[in-house]
Amino acid sequence: MGVAVLVGTRKGLFVLEGDAERRKWKLNGPLLTGFAVYHAIRDPRDGALYAATNFFGGGTVHRSSDNGENWERAEELGLPEDGELKLNATWHVEPGGNGELWLGGDPGVLFRSDDQGVTWQANDAILNHETRDRWAPGAGGMCLHSINVDPNDPKRLVIGISAAGVFRSDDGGESWEPANKGTAADFLPDPLPEVGQCVHKVLVHPAQPDRLWQQNHCGVYRSDDRGTSWERLDGNGLPSDFGFALMLDPSDPDTAFTIPEESAMNRVAPNNRLGVYRTRDAGSSWELLKNGLPQQAWVGVLREASAWDGQQPNGLYFGTQTGSVLASSDGGESWHEAARWLPPVLSVETAEWP
Amino acid sequence: MAVVKLPALLAREAGGQREFESDAATLGDALRALPVRNLCLDEHGELRRLVNVFVDGDDVRGGAGLETPLRADSKVLVVTAIAGGQSSR
């Protein structure tokens, strides 16, 4: 098994197959042409590919059991007919702890499938959450983009919705509790509200599931109590509080990576210096990793467009809106361009590849 | 039989078939019989935004919508709206 990088773009899905050193990449694709692939995964349980696919009319999910040669589309996916809301887009697919799959979408909705993505049931507790009237869409719509399943207990879930905030469940999604205390929403009258935060990405550390990392519209945060409280970290050497991408090292809960952008108004690398910032002390300090990254670049990286592979050493990957994929096979010390001239990159994931 | 013609993306999702014959009485019945019904219609059973349908040359959104009656020789054209480069994201 080697490592592959699944690159969802505005115009289809590409698969980058790495060599043993993860230095050379064979480009396959595009698959699913005609669809914008907001996110794609390879389910480690059965090797099936899933893609959150969007087209001119809306969003759906495709599944392939032969590494992308043939695709089947979800047969039942939508919000209840007796409600006012409709599914605007599909955003993120995540394998659950048992046989289930989770799917996040716009307008701030979550679905579960227990039949490998053929039919999807909307999660009632999120759809009818008591705080929904205080949620608002961000520039990317009201997207449910982050889904984390506790590796030790699949009933413990943490999700992120922009701009509603972080929510957690202890009962497999039967109920959801806001987990935004101490995270800012500078764009609201109350800058520290219960909900309404514009979380850009929230990740649970797989080896220490009470530790959460968050890149928000207003700051970078860490929680050590599963979101009960958050500590703000972007004053500790990051050039900006704004950004989308967030990466982890599964072997070290104190390590995290962000790719800051200048500001909400100017969503490009700060000072046009495309760089990955790394902390190895739980966010107390951050250092710029730039070896192999362009000195001058006016690019942005979207919230789903970064990933890690968990190999030794850890491989890191991100894609730009200018269609490049940058890769590091040494934990971020050095970077190389794994692909260029792709359509704008919407998502990056890694997979073990046969 | 009426004939339903699909745009390229929907035809590919329908297994490569671009034209379907239909003896349905209404447009809604004809679309609901397609293998790509859930790409033409949303979860409320309504035409998806940016999917336009012409029956014998007339845009059904200005007429009877999915209740538009089909004749035995009706030509149904499903097209994607010209959204002028509007990004899907």
C-alpha cells in the first residue's frame, strides 16, 4: 500500500499516487468531471471512495468501489419534505465508528447513512437545533464542513458549522451542545456568543480526543476539555488570526499546522509569503515552515484543502485555489509541488492506496 | 411516445443515454421515471434551480410547471440554465 492524495477540485476529482518516498506523484483523473468535488475520501473499512459532489442544480454523493472507474450516485438524499429547508450543497463525508457514514452539508445539516451511501437520513437534532435561528451563512454558505468521530467512542462527535460554531454530541447525534465558550465572533454585537461563531475548521486529535484544534474566522484556538473552554493562540507568533487550513500530527497532540491568510478582507498568504506555521508546544509558539514553498504567491487555501497521512515521518499536503498541490514528506521541514495547473482545489485528503 | 432529451452531465449520470421515450401524461411523471430524477428534481419534488425544462419549445416555469401535459409527440428538452460563470462554490 502506498499513499495517495485525493484532490477535489471545482472541476472533478484527481488522485495523486505517491512513490515509496512520497516525493514523486502520478496524476490520475479528472474523475467525476462536471461536478465540483467539495470533499472526497477513501473509506479505510472497505476501500470505497466517496465524494461530496456538487453541480449546477445542487449537491449529491458519489461512491466507487473500484478506485474511481465506476461511480454510483446516492438514491435518497435530502431534507424532509414537510420542512422549509432544502439541501443546497454537500460538503464533507466522514466514516463513523461502526458501519455508518456521516455527511455534512449546507444549510448546516448532517446526514447519516447505514447502507454505504445509498440512502441518507437527516440528523433531526441538528436540523431542528434550538439555536438555529442564530446561525448565519458565511461566504461559503452555511456549511457543515468538519465532522470528527472519537476513535475510542463513535457516539462522541464534534462538528463545525460556519457560521454557527462547534457542536458536540455524546449520544451519537441524538443531541448536540454548543461548544464555543471563549471563541470570538467579532462580527456580532456580542463578541463572545453561545453560537454564531464562524469556525473554519475544527479537528479532534486522534490520540488525545479531548484535545481540539480550531481555525476560526476570528483566531486559532486549542481546547483540552473537548470544547468546554478554548484558549486563543494566534497572539503567539502567527502573522494573522485568519485562515482556513489546519493539519495535525497523529503521533503528537502538541503539534499543529496552520496556513494563515492576511485577513477576511484579503484572503491570500500574509505579505504574499506562502507559508505553513507549525507549533510543537500546543500553540505557545509558532514557527514558519517555508523551505520549498514559493517566495511570492498571492494564493489562498480553502478549509478542506489540507491533510496529513500519519506516516513516519508525517506527510502534509495542501492545495491552492490556483490549482497547485504542495506536499511534505518530512513533517513540514521541506515542501515540493506534487501537482500544478489543476482547477481550483477545494479539498485534499490522504488515503492508503492499493 | 414523447421524447425527453438530457444535457451532457445528466446523460452521463443516466448511463450515457441522452434520450428517453415516455408515455407519461405529464412532465412531472416523465421526469420522475428517469434514472436521474433526483438530479432533475429536489427533495420536495420540485425542479432544481438552474435546471430548466422546455416542452415543445415553451419554458415550463412560465406555464404549468411539472403539471405540463405531454402529447404523444411532445419534445421535452432538459437544459442547464445559463448561469454566466456563476461559481458552484
